[in-house]
Amino acid sequence: MTQDRRANVADSNAEQHAQTISDLQAKATALLLRSPRLSVSLILELLDIGDAQLRELSKCNPEIAPLLDKRRRGELDLDEPELKTCPSCGDWFIPYAGQRCCSDECYRIARVSA
């Protein structure tokens, strides 16, 4: 393989890698912008991107620009957490990922009781 061909292949791989990173950043940006609890500056810091990159992402991803507009107008919905009662102790808790009990200890107690 000639040196020119290797350089072309390397350039092509670098472009594909950059496009993949850009796609991932766009998806992550869209997901984080849905949360009204996170500020735009915090999102930019978390993703390690700047204002110019956010503008570019909003041009190439059709989901980002409407989310930014909704944030600007204050129209993002704040999802209220779903509270459940722990079957072991009776305390209220916010379940995470299908969690049935408020703690590991209560889970063990519920397993023994069942």
C-alpha cells in the first residue's frame, strides 16, 4: 500500500470517527436539554463543548433547536416523581429502575415475608 493511499484511508477513518463523535454529542445534547433541572451552561460543561459547537449541533440535529426554544420560553415540563409505598416498612420512596422496596434491607425482608 502506498503512502498516499495510507494517508487517504487514515483521513477517511478520522472523518468517520469525528462524525460518530458529533452524532453522539448531538444525541447527548438533545437528551440533556430535555431536563429543566440542568442549565444550558452545565450541559455544555458536562459535554465539554462550547457555544459555537452547540450552534452547529442545533443546525445539524433537528431536535436541539426546538428544545432550546422551549427552554427559552420556559415550556419544558418538569416530570413529577412517582411515589410508592415500601411493602416492608410502609415508607414512601421514589422507585429507581423497577425497584420494589425503599432499601436493600427492606427488599430482603420482603423476600423472606413472601
